[in-house]
Amino acid sequence: MSIGSQEFFSEELHEECGVFGIYGSDSIAPAYACYNGLLALQHRGQESCGIAVNDRGVVSSCKNMGLVSEVFNNEVLDSLDGQMAIAHVRYSTAGGSVRENSQPLVMRYVKGTLAIAHNGNLTNAYDVRRELERRGAIFQTTIDSEAIAYLVARERVKADSVEAAVERTMAQIEGAYSLLVMSPQKLIAARDPHGFRPLCMGRLGESVVFASETCALAACGAEFVRDVEPGEIVVVDEDGIHSIRTCCPKKPQKSLCVFEYIYFARTDSVIDGISVYKSRKEAGRILAREFPVEADIVIGVPESGIDAAIGYSEESGIPYEKGIVKNGYIGRTFIKPTQKERAKSVRLKLNPLGSVLKGKRVVVIDDSIVRGTTCDRIVKMLRNAGAKEVHLRISSPPFIWPCFYGTDIPSRDELIAVKHTVDEICELTGADSLGFFPPDKLSEMLGGSQGFCDACFSGKYPTKIPEKMLAGKERGGVNFDKKLPEKKKQHPSACLGKDET
């Protein structure tokens, strides 16, 4: 499929990734630091990964499909010698899961070598690529990260420095991007003016480290320094660290994806000063106050549902138990490229503890219901294990709008909450009751913060979305039109949403 065609927007470009970079010295092996950082960020992408290392202007790289531990070993890491490096983990959706789309991207042009790692999605990628194609650019991938690389290279020919080229590029791109750019002499980090995706900076001795999450800093032994601000460009070279803030908004308008706190980020990360663990626990507490129910135990769906389950238990006084065991060697279902793979992964990765569940009234906390691919199977699994009642509590509001900033929610036709009420979703899942997190409590979950994007719940996008993207066609998802059970007894405590559909 041509990336320049209108169908480009209906395909699988919405991705959640992780980036890591280090500007070091001869005393630290950047490739090994990147490896440890990528292991900590593996939850952000499990389909491909890569590391590019700069040895005094000569860049060598290795990237491939697979997990970090599958792509890299000591022999490969030893061959990636240098003083600075950038790295990337990626997942894609159907049609984009190929090696050519893995990162970092390494390009050679008139000014030398440029390597780029990018997390996010551009909302004007179509127009940017078409303009570049008209000027003779030939694209080797189907990711918008390559368009960013072309722009930086083109602007570098005219600019005095690579950071000036990045600054000029930021004036031409829109949407979400946490970006690492490695030139022969410099390592540059940049974050879009809205701060949709996280990016932080740390110190490892004399080395400077950048990562999508603080957990990756800890994994390589680095200490957290600060978050990269929305619109900021941070340059690291032999003269030290320099900050360029010309792209920073005059008025704070941070729009960090709230789903980072609900699901994407690792529980031990702190993003923009907010603990992921504490926010998830608070979500559980709010759910317990909003949607109480008489039950014997509270359990969480691993991993991101567990913290909210603990919060629900503490607030309600209902004992918390470990009711579901996760096989840690099976990847996340939500970020699998096809519906068939998502469904299969649910059966492989989760197993109920019958000795805990048998004869019990169970409150089960999950982080979200997006397509409806897993919740009905989880309810059936718990009932088959002997649960007397199953009460679903979801630590996010219903998804009713697509995301255009890097999360795999591309079409309203795939979202179960668009076509069904809360009561209907409850019946479809087979649960005795269902309660979604109230949208108006998201700020409370984050300790009063207003700096987040909740467009997937509210439809209020922080940036203008092009018509071509809004008109993206349906991508076959789950069958929302399947018949409801003819006779399904609704539990008296069934939770009704508040204008959630």
C-alpha cells in the first residue's frame, strides 16, 4: 500500500513505543546501558527493538523483530562499541510489523550520519510525507518517524547546527513525539509542545541518559534528574548540557496521555512528577467509593489492574487476594497486532486460582475495556474456577473516541462502548455488575493535576485532527453486533454509567 494514499490513515500507524539514549564516555559501554534500559521498557513494545551506537562519528546498529533478550546477546553488544547510543522498543498494528519499520532509523546524508528514535504519532504525517515525496524523497518505511528524519536532514543542510535543524523541524510537525536524535557529535532529546508522551533525563556518573520512563533510568543505574519539558530541546555534547526552549508554549498546556498512568507505564515509574503506582491505587479507591458492592474478595487482572485492586480493597475493606496468575512470558493482549492474536494471548497468559475463587463473590479490577476482547473471557474464566459472583470494575472511563497520538485506538467502530450501553456491556461480558471509572474523577486520580489528554474518553483533542485521519475507515475488530444473552439475570447492584456512552 502506498503511504501517500488515503488508505494510509486506516492502517496500523498508531503505536506505543519506548526510547532510550545515553551520551557517555569510554568508561561506560553505551550498548549495555541501552540493553538494560530497553529491558525495563519492554512493556512499551514487544515486536521489535534496536540499538544504534556512535563511535566518534561512525555509527553501527543492530535491530530486528523480537524481544530485547532475543535480539541481543553479549557478542552483539560487544560489537556495538562507542561513546553514545540511542535505542528503541516498538510494537505495531497489522500491516506494519516488519523489520523495515523497526528503529532506530539510521540515515547517511551530506552532513554525515543521523540516527533517530521516536515515540508517538504525527497528526500531519500525511501532508509532510506527500510534500517530501513531491521533492523527490523515497521512503523505505511506513512510519512517520522517517518523515521526521528526512526533515531534520533537510533542515540540517541549511542550519548552523543539528539542534537548529531539530528546532526548525518541530515547527513543521504536529502531534505526539518524544524524540532522540544522534548526530556524529551530539545527542539531542526533544518533546512535543503538548508533552503527549513521557521523556525524562538522568545521570549515570558523567554520562547523560534519556528514557521514556524513570524505571529505565533505574535499570541502568542512572539517577533521575528531571523530565524533559513539553516543547523543550535538550542538547548534550562535549561542552555539557544545553536547553533550547523556543518551542515551549508560553502558557503551560501539558497534555500527557492519561492512559500512561492507567495502563502503559510501568508501575514503578514516576512521570511528570506523578507516581504511576499511587495514581492507580487512587483509581481503585475512587472506584470503591463510586461503585461499592458486597463481596468476599477483590482481585486484580495482572499487571496494571493489581494496583487499583489494592486501592479498592483498602477503601472498601474487602480483602485483597491474588486470584489470577500471569504467565510473564506472554506479551500484552492490547498491543497484539491482530484480533486473533489478542484472543489467543488471553488464554495463554492468565490462569485463575481456583482455591481462592471457589464459592466467592469476587470484585475483579481491570484497567480498561477497549474492544471487549478480553473481559468476557476473564469473567468466564473466573466463573469456571468457581466464582459465585463476578463484579467488574474498570479503572478507566469507557473508550468512545480514537486516539491519534500514538495509542492503538484507531477507529470508533472498534470501541465497544460506542455501540453498547454500560448495561449491555455488562451483559455481553457476563458480569454480575460493571462500573467504569468516572471521567470527571481523572484529575483526582492524578492528585489534582490538569495536565493530561483524555481525548479517547471525552473527544476533546488538544490539537486539530486532519479530516483524512478523522475519516479513517473501519478496521475489522470484534463483533459488537453479536446477540445479547436472552436470559441474563442482572445483579441488583449493577452499576450504571453517567452519560458514558
